[in-house]
Amino acid sequence: MKIRNGFVSNSSSSSFLIYGIQIEREDLKKIHEKEEGKECDDVYDYSEELAKKHGLESVSGYDGDYYYIGRSWDSVKDDETGKAFKEDIENKLKSFTDKKPSTIEEAWYDG
């Protein structure tokens, strides 16, 4: 008889921890129209483009109806305080939204 030790799965999971905002697809389209002067064809690509433009990261929500924009907590630099980390993100977000950032922890499981 063989005994298997360890975790075995045919499922997938995803998780992240960032300091930032959750933004809905429709709000992201409005930001695109305001900044670019035209309708948005691909919100997913735009969330990545917008985040990168402002030195942030973007993560797509599980069902694609919302996105997360901010910075991962593991991107804190060695000489950066927690306060400086948060202020940097808050200042970058102010350029395109009035949403207040917070720590966001999400995980999805497809079983």
C-alpha cells in the first residue's frame, strides 16, 4: 500500500495583499474616458496601464467586475517607513480618484 503525504489538488487558488483601492469596472471606464477622451475597449488592459502610469500595481477581481489598484505590502523598500509607503500610494491615487485606500486582502479558490 502506498501512502501519499502532502497536499494534492486539481484546483487553483489566488491571493494577494495590497494597500490600495477596489474600483468597479464602470468607474474605471469613466476614469479612462476622462483621462483619454474616449471610450474604453478593454478595461483589464486599462487597469494595468493606469496603475503602471502612476507607479502602482493592478489586480483583476475574481469575476472581472472590479479591479484593485495599489501596491503590494511586499514592495515596501528597506528604507521606506509604513507611513511613507501609505502616503506615496495615497498621493498617486489622488491624481485619478477620490477613493481612500486601505489594506485589501483577497483570496479565490476554484475547486
